[in-house]
Amino acid sequence: MSIPANEQLRAVVNDYYHGLVSLDGYRERRGRILEALAAPAKEAEPRVAKAAESTATQRPTPQAPRVPAPVVPKPAGETPRPAALPPNLRWALIGAGALVVLAGIGFAVLRGSRPAQVEVQTESSGPAQSLPPGAALLERFLDKNAWDQDSVLNLEAGWANALTEEQRQAAASSPTFARFSGVLLRRLREEEALADSGETPELERLARLATELKVPYVASSRQTPRSSGGAPARPDGATVSAPARDSAAVPEDAGVPGRPTGEAAAPAATVATEVRPAPAAPAAVPSPNPAAATAAQSSPAAVSGDGNAVPACSAELLSSRRRPVCSDPLQGGGAGPTLVIIAGGTFRMGSEQSRNAAPVHDVSVPGPLAVSVYETSFAEFERYCTGSGKRCPMNPWGDAAFPVVLVDWNEAVAYTEWLSAETGQRYRLPSESEWEYAARAGTQTPYPFGNDVTPSNARSSAISQVSSPIANTDRSVNRNQFQLLHMIGNVREWVADDWHPDYGGAPTDGAARLTPNAASHAVRGGSYADTALQLRSAARVPLDTGTQDKLTGFRVVRELAR
């Protein structure tokens, strides 16, 4: 590969990594560069073929006896020059070299589209440096902790093409492979738990990776999830800070999604040992509709928009073999938001780095609590608009799966009230402490996924400017340990609490601080337009109650009987 072409490919990959070009744009630019590289080889191929044909068909002709040339002695110490190659052989070697170059380019592109993945890694640092090649490949993958499509394809290509069979077998018996298998199987179970149907692109991709690397995996039944060995999966623990583990023996802190390998485990959320009163509702919620309540109790499952059964919400899901993902049936038909049930616990709330997030204090969040997996979408909000006759905001994204924006705090509360009446259950906005507890998911690092912001963990402008959120069908961003998506970035979220300049006198039982007709409320999580500072788990900003902008949406919580 020529130096200019190499630099062009690196620039294209860098632009795609930082979100400056789309995947289609990246492929188009990459294709033009590869076509330019292929041009000399295409020109050489006809000449090689013609020379070969000419040589094969040429008939020998009588030649005069060859008179040997006089031998001219070479000066002492001079190195004899090799004889020139015949033209046809020289062109054949040139064509073969061009094909080798193109094959190398294709393999490099197949390995992935991240800058660090295009170049073959000849050196490594950290634990991978002293490991055999196969284990080192897996160690680097776990260290990056990126499970997007490009990274998975890169790993598959490296495993299949850069290693010998003996190296693969040696890696398969290493502790690194056991740890990798445990992380992969856990991610497969997480994806199964969030899948509304039997298959999703991410689940298919991870299952294919398990097949390629011969990690034992058996797809779970939606009703009775089983581990890779066929035995029933272990029920989730009370903290629900991590999904059930498979039978593979891995360290407790190995490969936690969102935390780089080797990083010290953050204090896990502890279980609340006493029953606490439910946090105050953000506004007067109408009494549940008796008919809707009866329907919810008699129906074992809600039916999602694609016709798949989703378990109805119940605290018992935490201690059963069913996944802690649920949805309530709506009185008007269909299903409510997809929710994840999380256990209550105690955590350290706030940060001394920001005056409005201090003082740091212990908060005990009562549980269990059901939190919506995604921010409320336009599709969900439009159903409320149709059913209640209320205003529906314009959709600036043109896709109903995108988070609803251009709604003020009162409209968000009105949606939860309508949802409560439709389901016969109590829905509301989360309190600030509930929101931070759910966002941190057992971590105490600046972000739920560690100490830095990456594109695979938050839709934001921390690395390069982006101008829109992503839909809840987009799986390019990782979920946190509570299986919640977009708690950080995407759109910032209204919470129930009025705005207070700090946590002085804040409740410690998970309740919201409410004042009738408050002029401003807190928003949490940061948005797609925000930089790293606004994306911290503890970051909070005030917003006028009547604000309607493209940066702000919300998610809901559903109270569960304790």
C-alpha cells in the first residue's frame, strides 16, 4: 500500500470513528481508495496473461550456434550483479505483489473500522504483552470493552486469520478465554432479557461470535432461561446490579460491561433491609381505573406492538426464573413501556466536585422499583396524545422510535397520570435520588461506565459534535448494569424534584422534594449536545418548568407492591 493511500484510509477510518461520516459514507470513500489501488493490478493482469499465452504458444525456431562471450575479469571486491529477469516473469511478480497488497487491505478493512483496529498490532502493553497470541487477542478485546459490530468482526477476523489452530487451542484453555466466555455469555443473557422477540441484530451478532470462538451457548427459552450447560440460570440477586451468571467460572469483577478490565470494582448497591414508604408522587395521580386494574391482574402478560408476550410487572420477577423485564397491558390495547425491575439499595449520592451536587450523602432507595428501559418515545407519547386529546409535539427526528422532546415538565407528569389510568398501576417521574441510583447502577466512578466517555457508552458531543439523539431501536450504545439504556447522554431527563441549589436538607429515603407550582425542576443525565462534564452521574442542572426544547425528554418509573 502506498503511503498516500495508507494515510487516506486512516483518515477515513478516523472520520467514521468520530462520527463525522455515516457508515455508508465511510464505505463509499473506502471503496474509492481501494479501487484506485486496484487499478495498477488490473492493468498488469492482461500483460501477464498475454505474456504467458505468448510463451505457451510460441514455437521454437532454429537458432545459430551460440558463441560464448569472452570472460571479462571483475575488479577485486566487486559484487556480481544478478541476471535480469525475463519480462514476462517480472510482470507476473508485479501482479502477484499487487494482489498481495490488495488482500492485505481487504483483511485490514474486514478487521474493523476503528483507527486502532485498522493497523495490525505488533506491540501491546499491559497484561496482554506477556500472554500467548490468542490469549493476548482476547485480553486486548476485553480491555477495550467495545462490543459493537466493527469490534466483534475485528475479533472474529483476528481469531480466524491471525492465529494458527495450535494458538487457538492454547488460547481456549487459558484463564483469559474463561473470563471472556463468562462476559460473552452474560451479555447474551442481557440481550435475551431485553429482546422483545426471539432475535435482535445484537443478539444474533453475539451468538455468532460464540459459535466462531466455540464458546458453549444455548439460547434461552423466553419462559425458562437456561445457562450454557442447560441447567436453569441462577435467579438474579437482590441488588440486580448484574444479570444472572452462567456456569462459566469467572472472577466476580471480570469484564464488567462499562468498566475497563482491571479497574477496581465500585461499591455495589446494598439491599435495603427494611420496608420503607413509597416516595411521594410528583403530582396528584388519579385513582387507578378499576377496570384497568382488573385487566392487569387477570392478564399474565402484556402484548407488545410486534405481537410478542411480555411478562406483566410484578416484584416476584426478581426472585423467579423469569427475566426482570416487564410491561403492563393498556386498557386501550397494546402494551405500556418496557420496564426493568431493580432492587432497592443504599448508595452515595452527589459529588464534591460540583457545588450543586454537594454534600455527598447516603441515600436508601426503597425497592423493588420498575424503571423504563428507554426514554419515553414519540410513539408512546403520541398514544397518550390520541387517548387524552392533549397537544402532541412536533417530531424533529421523523422517527417515532426516537425519544420524545419539546415537552415541558407538566406534560411529562400528565403522561404518567394517563399511563396510571390506562394500566391501573402507579406511574410517575423518578425522584432525583431514584434517577441517580438507577444511573449509577452500583458504581461510584464519574460515569456509570468508568472514568471516561466513549461513543459506545453515551450518545453525546464529548468527542465530536452530534446534532441528534438516537432511537431506542439503535443498539450502538451500551446499557448500564441495571440494563437501562441512555441514562447518560441522548436526551436529558426531567425528574420529579423541584430545583434546589444543593443537597442541603435533601431526603435520604429516595423521596422527591416537591413544592406546588415550582418555577423550575431538575433535569439529569445530559444530552447528545453536551460535553463530558454534563454527562457525569452526579451532574444536575435546573430548567424552567415550562421549557420545551429538543434536548429534554423523560423516562418513567412504576411503583411495585413491597
